[in-house]
Amino acid sequence: MTSSMKKFVAVVLWSAIIQAGWTLDTAKIDNLTALKGKLNEKEGVYRVTFPRADVKVAVDGWTMPPFMGLGTWAAFTQGSDTELTVMGDTVLFEDEVNAAMSAALENGLSVTALHNHFFFDHPKVYFMHIEGEGTTEMLATAVRKVYDRIKEIRAANPQPRDSFGATGLPEKNSISVEPLNAVFGMKGEENNGMVKFTVGRAATMHRVKIDNAMGVNTWAAFAGSDNNAVVDGDYAVAEDELQSCLKALRVAGINIVAIHSHMTHEQPRILFFHYWGRGRAKELAEAVKAALLVGGLLQVSSPPQD
């Protein structure tokens, strides 16, 4: 039996199970997530939640009760061709974001957005959205691992850190451009010891062609020195490219700092994620390029031509 045939049979069998009155195993979800959820019978959704009451958050000088928007949650419902679908929003502090994201990606969940909800919040709060399809065992366990990773970080440091903890950058930038040109197979834009690489992609918006110069691009900018550098930038990815690119950067230790959209009504739909990494300039460049290749955003591999 071919793989497509097997998938078809699985869908038919699962549809039959649903029609026969399959119900959510709420007790199992409670047990695996270590939380007590609540069933919305009308929508067929079982939702577990907990308030981020472990760290006091002030917004514009006002201590914010968790009820006002500091609740982490995951909602489970029957899938179309899998046992369950899960969606969720996870309240995170800056030093928790990338560890929680890695835990999600490593355990079969997709990370679909990362952004802020407030201004003038102390400590700064981020919200990471997740989704996934699979069995009750897989999804509830994955959600638990994300939450456990957050608890481990707070147990080690009750108050969120206010820096990545890396050594300071040199006052004068002195990035050697040629080794990075060779990595990316193109010439970078140089500016006072810094260098930047940009790769555009074609799209349309309101029937108008948009590309690199209109902001549909992936870029990486390097500063510091060859042995003590920072890279920051933005990836422009189609929906199907997002997870593989995130995984490639996280495996290399690059921090993801935002995932969101920049436009509306574009075709194909383009998502953007911003990142920040520290280390040796060439190693950072190789990590950025690896994610470009994984996402199919870069085909150039030969050295740049004069």
C-alpha cells in the first residue's frame, strides 16, 4: 500500500471514529499537563490554563493582575485527520522565550507567533503562540514540556534576567567582509566595519509586484569583531518554511525575538521573524545561511564573482 493510500485509509478510519462519538480524554490531558482544565461543551474544546503569578509585572507603573492578560493556556479539540488539534498562547519573560520555543519545536509543536501585548511593562512580557496535531499523548506531553522548561528557568532565577549575559562588544566594529562574502556567495554591504547581506523574494500585494526594495526580504547584519560578533536580522518566509527555519536557527543557538506579519493581502502569505545571535562572525554567518538553505530561501553557494 502506498503512503498516500495509507493516509487516505487513516483519514477514513478517523472520520468514522469521530462520527461514532469519540470524545476528548480530558482526564488524560489533565494528567499529562499537570493542570486541571475546563470543557467547553458547545465548542468541543478542553482548555488548560494557569496565571503567570510567579513574577510581578507592572505596566505603566501599575502592578497588573494575571486576570488582565497574563494567562498561559492550551486548548485541545478533535482533529480532522488526527486525534487532536492544539492551539495555545504562552506568557513568557525574555529569558524564557528561546528555551520554551526550543522545547515546543523539539516535541512536535509549531510556533506561529511571538510578540508583545503591552508598552512600558516591567519586566518585559512576550506571548508565544503554538499549535499542533497528533495524539493526546503527544500533544499534552509536548505542552507539559514547554511549561516545565519555563518553571526550570524561574526556579533557577526567580527574577527574569535583563540581558543575554554575553561579553560586551568592542567599541569599534571590524568585521572582515571577505569570509562572510564567501559564506553567502554574494557581496555584502559594508558600513564602518559592519556588513549586511540581503536576499529578496517576489510577492504581490493588491495586484502590485513587491520584492526586495519594498521590504520583502531576508537580511543579516554583522557588527563587532571577527571573534566577538553580533548578528541580527529578519527572515521573510512562506508559511510552510517557518518551522524549518526556526529550528535551524535554534539548533545553532540563535535567539528568535519576534514572529509576526508585516503586510496584509500579500500572495503568497509572508511571515517575518527577527533574530539575534552572538559568537564568531563566520560561525554566525554559517548558521544564518543554513536556515536560508533549509527554508529554500538561498540557492547561491559559490564564492562571489568580481
